[in-house]
Amino acid sequence: MGKFSDETRKKFSGNYKGPTKDVEFSCGNCLNIFTFVYTDIYLKTSGDIEFVPEPACPNCGATEELIFSDYGQEKIENMLFSGQIRKAR
């Protein structure tokens, strides 16, 4: 089964809860991979993605050394292409 059919099956099964408000990050400081839960996400006019609250590594507290994991990058790209990330005003 393809990704489309999996998503369609989930939506019509009654168990689909919609997109979750989390994304996976990798910390370049301590090499920790973690899931960050946010309350809001938007695209700034500069093209940067902004999270509320700001993500921080739960292991070392780093905020600047964070990058999306492969899974996180794929999720963000899917959200961008499907219009789930709003643009800042």
C-alpha cells in the first residue's frame, strides 16, 4: 500500500486525529534526538520556520544547535506543501 492509501484508510477508520503538533529534532551539541511538542508554528517573512515555544534540547538545553532529524524534515516539508504552516503577518 502506498502512503496515500494509508492516510485515506486512517481517515475513514474513525481513529484519525489529524496532524499532531510535534516534530523531531536532532541536537548538534549532545547528539540527542528528541520529539518537540509545540503550540504554534508559522513561516516568517524571511522564510524561517518559527515555533512557539522555542525548541530546546531536553538533555543539554541547547537552542541554537538544533536541526530537524530526517523524519522531522520530511514532516515539515509535508506540512509546508499541504498548507498546514501559516505565514506570519
